[in-house]
Amino acid sequence: MTATNTESHAMDLREVALLEERRLAVALEKTAAEARVFGAVGADRADPAIAGVMCRGEPGLWINYAVNVGLHTDKTGPVTRAQMDAMIAFYAEKGIEPRIEITPFIDESLRVLLAELGFVVRQFENVFFRPLLRGETVRPCVPTPADVSLVKVDPANEDELTDCGRVVLAGFLPPGQAPTQSDFDLFFKMSRHPRTVTIAAKVDGRVVGCGGMEVGGEVGALFGAVVAPEQRKRGVQQALLAARLTYLAADGARVATISSRPGVATERNCQRLGFRLGYTKLAMVRPGAGLAPVYG
């Protein structure tokens, strides 16, 4: 099969958003040190795939945000002021800046409340998608360097997972900021989740790149891909992308997703392998004195 998949133009973008945000909410609830279903009242609202989820860890960690909120109000009802006040308190009581990531498909009730409560845009994120065909083989657009080998990481291998963590965390933390033990703990927890598979790129036995994916569902999400600075522009990122897409197609995923800040290399690499833009998310925050924002 070629990398280009023309079926991507037939998918409804709202459907892509609902699938991806549901997947993310369920995954984050299982990963965060603390998680609470947004507005958890009644049977429907106890389900993060319907109501959304609020996650938190230590101040500054990337997982400190709410997601999948205001997308299924046909089941939960409109978002209320009391629910938003509870979300704000959930983060502020731990010294964390309240943060919620929204899509263009949210209910009007949430949009109005975000404005009333003083939330502002902190960051944009593009979500790309690519339909997959069962058993499809995806090949990179550039040859993989002969000295690069791709291996599936054994999550029980502490040393190999630590090597992957060093590469990945260095790519997401601010320049000059060393990863903390909490950063590593969160990386290990994600990597050891039953639905996570990690692929490492190695040169002479040394990890020089790494990328994770969530498997086992109709949506296969690619995340956490980083290539060491000295190995960039050699095709390693393309190799990691193609290998993970092929894995997901064999596993039975119907569509693959990947998120990226606008204008970075991930965006260009995934488009070359047949991804197209599905929607843009906004990270909305409510700044306050003494409240720690997400770093990275």
C-alpha cells in the first residue's frame, strides 16, 4: 500500500473529534495520579467518555487539564456554572492553573461560561487523522538510515524504558530544564499501560528516538515521538511514524490520530504520510496568582 489514503476525505470531522476526545479522556483517567469525571452526577455523568475528565498531578505536569467536556450535552445536559466552579476549585486547591482543552464542536453553554469566568487562550494544538486499512503497510517517504533499527520496547525493561524517557522528556521540557522524578514516573505509567506500545529507534544499541501509541481500539493514537537532536533530518521520525501506523493497521484500528503544535516538524512529517487536519484544539486557562501552569 502507498502512504496516501484518499478515504481520509470521506470522514466526518466531528466524528473524528468525538472519537479522539473520548479516547483521550478514558486514557487520561487511567494515567493521572488523580482524576475526576467532570460534573459527576448520575450514571451518564460518571463516564469520562461522555462527560469528560479532570486530571491532575504535581503542579506543572502536562497532565493537569480537563478534556472531552461539553461534547455530549445531548446526554449530560448543558455545562453549568456549578460544574465549572467545581473544576476551577479542583485545580486551584492544589496550586494548579485551571486548564481545559476544547474543540470547535463544544456546546454553546461551555463557550459562554469560559468567557464569563475569565478563561483565556494559552495554546493551540492541531489534531491530524488518517484512516487505516486492515493489514496496510505504510512506508516512510524517505529511506530509513541503514544504521537505524526499530524495536518494540519491553515495558518491563527498566533500563530501556529509562533511555526512552530521557529522549522523550528532553524533547518536551523547556530548554535547560531537567526532568524530575515525577516526569519519569508519569512517563513510566503511560508506557506500561496495557494499551500502550512504544517503538524505539536505535543506533549502535543506543536509543536515539522513541514514539508511543495507544492500541486496541478503533482509534489508534500516536504520541510522544521525539528524535535526539544529533539524529534529526535523517528520516528517523518518518521511520517511527510509518512503523507505528503499520502496527495499528495490523491491530485493527480504523483511524490513526496525532496531535501537534502548529508549525512543528511533526505536522509536516505526518502530512507526508497521508494525515490531514481534523480540527484545532484550544488550551483555555484561568490564570491566577500562585497557580502553576503546565510546562513544556
